[in-house]
Amino acid sequence: MDRRRFVGGLLATGGLAMLPSAMLMAGQRKGHSLSVPAAELERLQRDPEFWRDLVGEDAWRILFQERTEPAFSSPLDAQYADGTYVCAACHLPLFSSDTKYDSGTGWPSFYDVIDGHIDTKPDFLLIFRRTEYHCIRCGGHQGHVFEDGPEPTGKRWCNNGLALRFVSAEKPLPALRG
Ligand SMILES: [Zn+2]
């Protein structure tokens, strides 16, 4: 059973009091429904130049030229409020605040992604192999995933803050664009 839908259903029927707190912690606490119709997850066929003015030069270089922002440069590194992190280019939700943690690296870090919204590929930009990951919809580069993250996944999704936009749980998600 889809846990998010299950929790949402219980909330809708007033069954919240019956939920063990651990389950609430694991699910999306409040605010955004993160289910996106499958058709919306199909890859956009945009020339990278399409995004340049929309996101600004610094974010564009990260998203579409696979640059990396300096460590400790993003205010999102210390952001821990409830909400959703969406792709700065196309606005697809990529991470829930529920999976954010302090990795000490100076980049916003998560131990899990929103299922189906991110794709990966091997990256040899440095001498050693890394795994690059990007938004499945616009292809925008987000960061690299490592195997030294916390439980329950053991993954560290190390993200450029400029490639994301944080949306507080109290505010509506922006419409997808592109
Ligand atoms: Zn995107």
C-alpha cells in the first residue's frame, strides 16, 4: 500500500489519533500532495537555452552544465522547515523535508528522493567515478549520490541549493513549467 496515500486517507477520515507517531514522521507530515500524473513525468525535449533566463545564470550553469556551487554557499543547507524541494527549472517536486539531514558537507543533503522523480547516470568528471542525478522531467543536474548516508537508505543525495527551490508546507506548490 502506498504509505502517503494511506496516511492521507486517514487524515481525511479523522483517523489521525490512531497513527503511531513513527509513521507520521516517516510520511509527508502535511501540506503537499506529491503525486504527479505519469504523463507529467515524461522528459521534456527542451534545448538547455530555453531555461537560461528562467533560472538565471548561476543556477543554469549548475542545472545544464553540471557545475557545482561552493560548499556552505546555499541558505537551503540550513533549511529544516516542513515543506518540499522542487526543481528550480521545471518545478517538479524532488525531495520532501522529511528526508533532509545535516551531512556536514555544506550542501543540502537528503537520504531519500521522491520516487520516480529523479534519474541517475555515471559521471567521470573527476578521476573517480561518481553517480550524477538529475530531474527526470527537465534533465536539470541536481547533484551526486553517495553511499555514506544515514539509515534507513544509507544514501546521501548531495544537492546544489541553487538547483532547488524550497516551498514551505503552508504554501502551494508552484505549477510545473516548461
Ligand atoms: Zn526539472
